[in-house]
Amino acid sequence: MLLLLLSSACASSHAQLPPDTPESFYTAFVSCWNEDFKDYRSRSVQSPVFTSPDGRTRAYVRVAATAKGKNKEGAEQCLNESTLFVTTGPDYGVAYREQGVTQGPQGNAIQIVDWSPDSKYLLLNLVTWWYGSECCDHMLLLYAPSQNKMRRINMNRVLAPQGCTFDGWIEGFAENADVVFTAHSSEPIGNPCVKETSRWRLDVASLKVKRLRPTYKLRHYARTERPIPAEPWKERVRD
């Protein structure tokens, strides 16, 4: 994985993907450098296609890290753009886009986690970060294709309304469409959200959480397919 200068709070589990999916298709983290902070260049990674349980909606994510050259101080610059593509027919449209900014979080990445059991929501994990810093933020994203609306839930405020530093990963949907996630206590920076590693379920309507047994078995509902060719695609903004 192309993970650079990020704390464990930015770690993310891979979604349920075909066993032979190359690691290069994981979109949780993409940057302009390799693991040794070398080979500076633009890079792009595309996820497999995630099909809803009813077979009507398909989605995939493309994350691009663009090498912007050096700044006045001579430091190499990188900006990320993460795009969610969705379709109910032959052509994919842009459903959501997260863009890095020079004076804010330059890095971002979106990972598709799963579809809800009723096919109404697509669950995604958005991570944003500053290059050269251990600071990052986790956002839980819920996309409703019938309304073409994206909901953002800050994971730093799920377990503590006053805010904490979330370290963990979003796992998927429970049988009643609550969101299941794991929280770690190992974050060395900031205020950890939990005192010990634990699993939780989140009611996304009320934002109330309930602790789960460590042995709770999670089912994945999406069907995954090999990534579609990166070029050409018909790219449009969904109405």
C-alpha cells in the first residue's frame, strides 16, 4: 500500500474483494511516493466494481494523486482527488468527488466498504490527511443512489460528542443496516476514542452506538467484479 507519514489512525482494512485482486487496486491510500518516500510521480488506483444485492446499482472509486512539483522551499507537492462513479445503466456518472487543497488536507482517499442489505445505501470510508504530518481524519460516507445524496459522519464524534481521535476501520453493515466498526486504543496522538480495542454498531439515524461482542460475525452484501478498464469511460455528473 502507498501509505506515507500517516499514523495508525489512518490504517484501514480492505473491503471484501475477490481473492485474486491485486493490492494495486486497493484505494484506501494513494500518494505520489512509494513506501520509501521515493519515486515521486503521479499515480492512480481504481477499485473493483461493487454491485448492490438487488443487482440494480454498480459503483467504483478512482483515487488519483497528482505530483504538483516543488514549492518555493523545494519540497515536493502532492494533491489527491477521489471520485465515486455510480450507474444503474450502461454509463457511469460522477456521484461524489473529494479534492485535496494546497492550504488544507492535501491527501484523501475513498474506499468502498459494502452495500446495505436492502441496496439503499453504499457505505464508504473517506480518509483525509496532510502530507508530512501524522494528522488525518476518518469520515463515514453513506451514499443513497435513489436520491443522489451523500451523507458524511465524522468518526471523531461518534464515540465522543466533544470529539476524540478515531483509530480503527469501518467494517460494514449489520443485518438491520446499522454500521459496524472497530475502534482501537493505540493512537499515539491526540485523545483516543476508546480505552481498549472494541467493536461497535452505529445507528446512523440517531448516531447512537452499542458495543458488540468481539465474536460478532459480519456478512458482506455486495458482489464484487474486476475493475473496469480505466480508459475510456463516459464521465458525467449525476443529475
